[in-house]
Amino acid sequence: MWGASSGGNIALEAAQLLATPTVSWSGLNDLAGFMATHPDVVGKQLIIGADVKSKDIDQDGENQAYYKWLVDNLTANGQVPYETATIYDRLTPATKPVFIANSMTELVPVGEVATLMDRLITLGVGVETLVLPGGRHGEGYMADALPASIAFVIRVLDLRVAS
């Protein structure tokens, strides 16, 4: 499974169900933790023109209102409990290897990467992490993350590249 931003969260969730390796770029993982530490933030959609490509969106840095809006949408405005929508407690030693990419100061707090990585290591699950400088989000760092992500997929799926 491979996804970026909300898709990074969804890819990790689907990979748990399908027992497959995951590549997650800027995945929102600690929905319960974010909501618990930001109770007074009012969620606000980020309106972007339909002609703007995802990789061109300026998502440099923290945007708590937009993050909260995303969490609300991923949980049907809290109808799915935030704890249920947070992946950490569903990870098991059977979880397949995970590649995580994130930027240091982007929309998704880099602390979520550290927590996810720690949980995977504690369970004995292979995890590779690429933390990039700056605040690019998801597709915004594709050129930097794609080679390592592809190498991870080739390695964990034991793919042979014909020469």
C-alpha cells in the first residue's frame, strides 16, 4: 500500500487488513492525540483551486485548523471514535514493514512519525524513516522521497530488477 497525507493514513490502515508492506508519506496517524491536545482549535477546510496540482500546494508548516478539519473528515466528525481511528493500538508483530516519510515542520507533526516508528520497533516490525528538512507535505517532497520509497518496495517484496 502506498499513500500520502490522508492517503498515508488510509494506506497504513488497509495494509493492516491485507497484510502488506506500506509506504506512508505525511500520514495522519495520531488522530486521538491531536484531538486531545487541540480541543479549542476550530477545524477549517483549506480551499484550493481545482486546477492546482497537489504537489504545488503550499503546505509549508503547521496548520492546526486544517489538520483538525482533516481529522473530522476521516472520522465522520467524531462518529468514529478518535481512538478507533488512530492506528497505534492495531499494529501487531504481524504488521508488514513500513516506510515513513515526513518533513520536519510540515502539516503533520514529525512527532507522529517518531511515535509510529517507536511502536513498530517495539513490535519487531521493520521500519524505515525518511525525515526531510523544511515543511513540504506529501507530494511536495516526491523527488526526494521517491527513490528511497521505490528501493524499500523492491527490497521488501524481493523484486528482481532485470538488467
